[in-house]
Amino acid sequence: MTAHVNDSSERSEAGRLSLVRLTWPIFLELFLFMLMGSVDTFMISSVSDNAVSGVGAANQIISIAILLLEVIGSGAAIVVAQYLGSKKKLEAAKVTGNALTLNLAVGLILSIIFLGLGGYMLQLLNVHGEIFDYAQSYMRIVGGGIFLQALINALAATIRTHGFTKETMVVSLFMNILHVAGNYLLIFGHWGFPAMGVEGAAISTVFSRLACLLIFFWLMYRVMDVRVEWKYYIRLSKEYVRKILSIGIPSAFENIVYQICQLTFTLYVTYLGAEAMATRQYASNISMYIYLFSMAIGMGTAIIVGHYVGSRRNQDAYTRVFQSVKWALAATVVIDLIIIAFRVPLMSLFTDNMAIIRMGAQVILLSILLETGRTVNIVIINSLRASGDAKFPVYMGLISMVCMSLPLGYFLIFRLHLGLAGVWLAIAADEWTRAVIMYFRWKSRKWERHALVEPVEPEPIPAAAPTVG
């Protein structure tokens, strides 16, 4: 009877860890996140252009805080995945409790910093006048409530790691709908609510996150086989914290280096003029939808690899990653070719300036070079982290992004005078350099040495009963 139950449980878990079943909800969740960001900006724009600028300035700082929160969330998700793969569900519950406490502590510290130093940080960005007033108002409310997002990140990552990506997508959809409804009521003052403008958008953001957080807590206790007891939140284990940070810190550092490089490229583009700045913004927004599917496949593959590595199914992990790369590349090429075919109408959705449209159409043509390399990176780097091999992508990123792509971009833009195309070519060179390195890293199987969880000891086989006669 027990064997039958275990068999059924394993089949159910295997079903949840199907790449297609994991990926499509993650894809929809990421798509909704991007779409709702655009809707949010559109609704705030009804207040004024200065309001949009103020909220944008505040969100630049808040987004860096969210990257810091990913240190614990992403690290914990990988550790939990490996423990689940090794059938150590009690340890997975303890790691989850520790991770939530750590994220809450970091989130509260960031909330206090935003409340006390938010205005000073905005002044460092040279924000002033009416824009400063809007930005400070938004930052006090949304930044002050950043600890809610800290808990949401950790909870969502844990639930996805258990294979319940559809459920996190539904909760995220509910949160976005609630946020838009809150914006409608509080920005514009409908149904008897006061018209609060930017403050209303900020309150709507915090309220929707609070509702989402409560649902995620309820959902976590529904999907986990071993419940997270109160003592797991209070008693922090040095071993678990070390494992979480060993993955989370390199992952976050790599993302921060990437963002700094993108800011440096933005600085380069400022010297090309306002039209080039606008073109880069519009073309980058279109590009996000090209690699969206790759991001979903990368996240789904990482969950599966974490489980496989935890259960010492290294050959399955090895082949799974190469299959995922093929699927992701095929999807990227198809989506990219469609966008290239409609690049002029797509650019025309943003502007009627023909110089910007022509420049955007040119760089979108180069996206076939950039996005294919980025796709390979997204899948393999996520998988290397999931296997425990998190430091290698950071070292290679520093060499490729900082030491190669930034000088190459400067040379292409200012010496060869390629303009905005030089930015795309420099980033493409970085993506493909790292893609080739990551391909051979995975192929070398050196990642197998970095597993975070000890293999399960086989249960002793009971001795056969002595035969009589």
C-alpha cells in the first residue's frame, strides 16, 4: 500500500515538473508583469508628464532594492529545489522558514532606509521641483512598504519550486487586476474615493501587494507536504543561511553588474542625441517581448535541474538543459523574425518621428544576433545556478561584460561612428561570448561538483527471514 502511495506521489511530482507545465504559467506571469507596468505608466500619465517622470525616478531606486531582495529569494528557491529532489522535505520546509525571515529582515531595513533617506537618494539623481515632490511621495509609500515585496518574492519562488507555477500566475494576475482597479479608484477619484493622483497609485500598489502576500502564505501551506512550523521562522540555521547566500549573492551581483553595464551604455547613447535615446528606449521595450519566452523556459528548466541535481539524476539534468536551449532558440528565432517583419509598424506605435522609426528599424534587424545569444545565456546560466555552480557565470560576466563589451561599445560608437547599432553589436558580442563559454561549461559537467545537498543514503534492505525445513 505504501509503495503504491509513494509511486502515485512520484508520478504526480513528475507531472508537475514537466517543462511545458512549468513554463507556460511563468510566461504568462512575466507577460502580465510587463503589460501591467505599461498600463500603470499610462494611467499615471493622465496626471501629468512630471508625475510619470517622478514615479519613474523613484522606481529606478526601488528596482535596485528589489534586486537585493532576489539575493535570498533566488538562493532559497534553488536550495529548496535540491532538497526536494533528494526527498528531504523537512529540510526544504526549514530552509523556507529561514528564507522568509531573512527576506523580511532585509525588507524592513530597506523600508526604513526609503522612509528616512528617500529624498536624499532622489537628490543624488538630480531630481528636483515638481518631479521631486511626486517621486518622494511615491517612494515614501511604495518604498516604505517594500518589505511586502520581500516576502512575496520568497513565497512565490518557493511555490514555483514545488512545481505550482500555474497557481503563482493566477495570484499574480489577481494582484495586477486589483492594482489596476485601485489605480482607477484612487488616481481618478471614482465611486466616491478622493482623486489622489500619484499617492493613489502608490497606495494601490501597496494594498495589492498586501492582498497578494496573504494569498501566497495560504497557498504555501496548501502546496507543501511538510508544513513550515513557527520555530523554522525563528531558529536560523548557519548551514541553511550559508547555502542560500552562496547562490543568492553571486546571482544578484551578476544582475547588478549587468544593470551597471546597461546604464553605461545609456550614458554612451546620451552623446548621440535625444532621438537616439528615445529609439533605444522603444527598441528595448520591443526586445523584452522577444526574450520573454526564453526567460520562462530558463526559469522552468532551473526548477527541474534543481530537483534532478538534488536526486543525483545528473544525466537527466545534462540532457534537459540542451533540449531546453533548442526549444528556447527555436521560439526566439520565430518571435524575432515576426518582429523584424513588422518592425516599422511596431516602432510607429510609439512615435511618428521618421528618424526614430528608421533608426529603430535598423537596430531591431540586429536583434537576431543579440537575442539568440541572450537566449542561450538565460537557459544555461539559470541551470548552472540551479546546480549550485553560481560563481562561474559571475566571473565570466565580469570579463565579458565589463572588460570586453563596454570598451567594444565605445570603439564601435565613437571611433567607427556606428551610432546606436554599435550598442546592439557590443551587447550581442558579450551575449555570444558568454553563451559559448556557458555551453562548454555545461558540457564539461564541472557543475556536478557544486551540489548543495548530500545524496540520500539508501534505506537498508531487511534481511530475508530464515526458511524453515
